[in-house]
Amino acid sequence: MKPTESHNLTVVCRVRPPSEDALRDKKRIVHVLDGQMVILTDPRDEDDILRAKRSHEKKFMFDVAFDSYHTQLDVYLATTKSLIDSVLDGFNATVFAYGPTGTGKTYTMLGTDENPGIMVLALNEIFAVMRKNGESSLYTVSMSYLEVYNELIRDLLCPDSPDLELREDSSGVTVAGLTEVGASSTKEVMDLLMDGNKRRTTEPTFINQTSSRSHAVLQVTVKKTETSAISHGNDKHRQAVYDRPGW
């Protein structure tokens, strides 16, 4: 089920490919059914006759469930693409990844050069739509990037910045003093993002030697000015993308 205008919140589950240990054991415990249900089975049931008589499987329903063979584009199309027009029409939107360490949250959000993630695909779409509508509207794009770690807020685009504080004003809750940088292409945003990622708080875990231990928030702000003779209004809208730490 794809997000529609009637859905303010969509919850999606993505199953990562099995680990090397799981492949060696040849026991698959996570199954996706009908694109919405995730079933977890207990591999011990197969070896224990008494346990086999009672079902230990657990079932979970989601708006969308992706199996391990689904691509980055599949995830983007079902979760984020439909938000782009809304953002450019004046609505705020948020996408965030949540799950244990090593499950592929950062990969899903950032991806690689060969398999770009949600952030890159969304930015590509935003700039493409802006170019398409360039005759009737003037757009400006800016971005900010912060992390929250141990209840402290750090500006990832300004290494010399002190810890920041939340403030509330007429426009809502803001982070006072947060750096906002203009950008005109996906590459510019991603270069700033990669630079900011070097300053993120990381800590080795059993699963991931470079696990990010902080909440990271990339916020892209699009300001639209109508250039037609009929309307000269200004709209400012944001899309935020979160990469949360593992449990």
C-alpha cells in the first residue's frame, strides 16, 4: 500500500539480507508475506519436538514490507517519492530510519554511488521538479545537518560551533544558531552531508565497527516564489531525513 493523501503516517519494514552466519546455518527466520506482513519464526522449533507442537512464530503488519531482494529504488518509490510534490506545494515532510545496529539504516538513507539511498533519490527528484517548474516559480534550497548525542545538539556543518539549544518562536521549534547553507544541486548537498558525517559520533559495536551512535537530522528547506503575474506569494517548506542510532 503506497502512501496517499489520506495517510499522514506510513510505517514500513525493510528486511536486510541474511548475514554470513545465517547463510551458513541455512535457517531463515524472517519471512515477508504479501508485501505487508513480516513473520518471525524460532529456528529452535525445528530441532525440538516439544517446542514444535507450539507455534512460536510472531506476525507483524506494516503499510509496506520489503524483503531482502528489494532495491533502494523500490523503497524510495513506496515511501518517499509521493512526498516530493507535497513538499514543493508547501507541506513539511519527514522520513526517518529506526532499528538495531547493523540493520542497514544508514545504507537505506545514504546508500552507495552504485545504489543511492532515499536522501540522494529525494534530492534528485526535488531538483528535477524545480528545473521543470522553473518558468513559473523561483526556488532556493538550503540545508542544515545536526546530531543529537547524550541530549546535546551539535552542528555538523560547523565544527567550531558550541552546543546548540532548542528555541520556540512564532514559527515553531527551532535550533538557535544552526548553520543553514545554500545548495543548487544534489552533489552540493551530498558533499556537505559527507563532510558533516566525518564529525558524527561513532563507536564500535559487535556488529558494526563504525556504528553511528547519534541521531542525525538532515533538513532541506525549499523556498518557492511565484513569478507569474497572478501570484507573487512566497512559500517555505522543509523535508527532514533522520538517521537514528542502533539500539
